[in-house]
Amino acid sequence: MDKLIEAARKAWQQAYVPYSHFAVGAAVLTDDGKIFQGCNIENGSYSMTICAERVAMFKAVYEGYHHFKAIAIVGDTHEAISPCGACRQVMTEFMQPEDQVILTNLQGDVKQFSVAELLPYSFSLKDDPIK
Ligand code: THU
């Protein structure tokens, strides 16, 4: 997992954050070992901002990957960073409940959770019984 964290730290350097000045980096790991990186990208119309996690996941999806076994996220936070609710929901789309979310900060603190731990009882059309 060190390689994934290192990729997230490199992505952190690419953040476009002229408004919040709060950079975030993320990296996802595919089943065949490929890594896709993302950073947060802000916009003057603030709500158009996209988080690092979704940039990493969407880049991978564009390249044809629909499942990630892990995602690492880094921010310059006192404790390991915690991902926002929207990104947790997107994780449930492309990760299994037991897949791993690795949360870190620049000092090297690490916390690890499963996707299900971060978003219990999540919404999904995949197991919707009414079809
Ligand atoms: N941000 C992320 O990139 N990921 C998160 O999980 C939380 C928040 C970004 C969005 C915005 O550019 C900045 O951090 C401050 O909210």
C-alpha cells in the first residue's frame, strides 16, 4: 500500500486550489495493479469544484476500469483526512463493501477503513429488489 500512498502524495502536488488553498490527492488501485491519480480541482463558481477522489476514480473509469480494490487519500490535515459523503457514495459504485480506503496526511498518519465502514447502509441500484 506504500506505493498507493506515494501516488496520492504526488497527486496532492497537482491540486488546483486557488480558493480554499486546501490540496487533496488520491490514488486508486485496479485489480490488475494499475494506479490512477487525482487531485481536487476548484472553480470560481464554487459548487463546480470536484474532489481528488472522484477525479482519480473517474479517470480510471474513462480508461475502462470499473472496480478498485483500494483508494488512498492524502491531505494536509492534523489527523488522517476523511473523505466527503459524495466521494463515499461514488466509492460504493466502483468498490466492494470490503475494499479498503486508506486515509493519510502529510505527516504520515494512516487510518484504514473498508468502504462499508465509511458508508454503512448505502444506496445502490445494484441490489434494488423492485425491478
Ligand atoms: N476535498 C477533496 O478533494 N476531497 C475530500 O474528501 C474533501 C474535500 C476538496 C474539495 C475542495 O477543493 C477542498 O477540498 C475544500 O473542501
